[in-house]
Amino acid sequence: MNSTLPKRVELIEVGARDGLQNEKTPVSTATRIELCNRLTAAGFPNVEAGSFVSPKWVPQMADSAELMQRIVRKPGVIYSVLTPNLKGFEGALEARADEVVIFGAASEAFSHRNINCSIAESIERFAPVARAAHDNGMRVRASVSVALGCPYQGAVSPQAVADVVARLNDLGCAMIDIADTIGVGTPSQTKAAFEAALRIVPAERLSGHFHDTYGMALANVHASLEMGISSFHGSVAGLGGCPFARGATGNVATEDLLYLFQGMGIETGVDLDAVVETGQWISRQLGRACIARAGNALTARKAAQAEVSA
């Protein structure tokens, strides 16, 4: 391994929220609770568990308050929830969330089409949420959406990414995610975006969130590592998708990330075998095949070894 690369990375598991929120078929509360419990047992330091958004817009997350009440909380784990406004924050506070997640787009076109306001207006809306979180001792994490490309305007400049990072930094966000929401980015674009963001905040406060629409997610993760980034998002079984990108395959699979890091000698503190089992389990619950390539390969190898030993 290149000695300049991080020796350890932090993985934020987003499958329980970002991965399930676009499911067309309802996912039971019991299934979501078990998923969260399996993920924390596997060793993730941060699990994005739910969302306090209007059920009208995200019906799959309507039971987030009940979920947060019933999950088995593991000491030291940060349980995050998406919180778009003060009403959502009140729900997050009552649910004893450790971290609230806010977001801002790097594209004006995306901001207007997604939440019907400008980038500046969206950040203003989140300011009271950030203040309330800080007043109550909660961490604030922010995501910069469509940082590597927008479905409406196309290319997004690194300067546009830096502008949003600066606005979110002014709100006191502990971590800022650079998100390739529609999965169109390449390693060179990834490096350019992080280079711009690093002029605003240090590497330890930046995270990479990549979708795998064009098969570039792992390459973009490696490019991020070369920039000194040591925090990444993954979604077990590759759960998720983006309603703004036709054919999008969703978030990069956590199993594939773990296999990459393991092969590079980079520590995560997460049990790959447990995540592989969880990925196969949740895929069965959803009635479809798991799309995590490393997860499927390791499962097949394990089955073949069992046949030989039988």
C-alpha cells in the first residue's frame, strides 16, 4: 500500500436510510430495525438509520421515530437521521439521534428542481436546524449533492462545490460529504472536487459518497484516498438509487468497499463476513438478488467450500 494513503478509514453505513427510502414496496419496521441492529453489530461507527421528512414525500421513512426507539443501541455508535427542517429536528431530538444530516446541492438547477429554491435559500433553511442541533449537543453532518454532475445542468464545477462547502462550514457542520448523487463522476473529477473542498476544510472533515451508475464508484474512492480522504459512505447490498438518474444502480455496495480496503491493508473495524451475510439477508427480504459483487463472490466461494467439505 502507498504509505501516503490513510491507514484506517471510517465507514458510514447509509443502507438503512438512503438505501431503503426509494423502495417501491413497503419495508416493515421490524425488518428495518433488524437491519440497523445487524449493521451496528458488524462494527460500523456511524449508521444512518432514518429520516424525519414528511411521510408524504418519503413514506418508507415514516416509522423512523419507532425505529429509533426500538433499535439496540451500541455504545459509541453514532446514529444519524436526515433532518430537513425544524419540525424534523424536533422528531430527531425526541428520538435521541446523535447526528442530524442536512444537504445542499452544488447545482442551482438541481436545487430548484429538487426542493424548489436556490442553493442560498436552501442553506438559509438549514441554518436554524444547525443552530438547534448545536444548542442540544448534537453533531451536524452535511452533504453536497450532485457534486460531480447534475441531471439537469450537466457538468458541475469544482468552484461550485467549494462554494457550498464554505456555506455548510459556516453552519458549523462537523463533517461534509462530497456526493456523486447520480454516479457520473470519474477519478479526475473526484480529485478536482476534493481539491477545491480541501481549500475550505481539512481532509478529516470530508467524506466521499459515491453512486455506481457508471461503475466508477470504487475508482473514485481510490482517487479520494489519494487526496487524503479517510471517510466514506457505503450501502449494504448496494441498496438505493437516485430518482433523478434513469438506470442508476444506487450507492456503492459496502461489501465492495470493505473488500477493497481489506486488499489494500486499510483498517475499517468492520466485519466483512457479517456485512456479506447481512447483504444477502436484506436482499432476500426485498425479494431480489444482491448486487454487491464482492458480497456475491464471497457468498459463492463459501458455498463451494461447504460443498467440498461436506
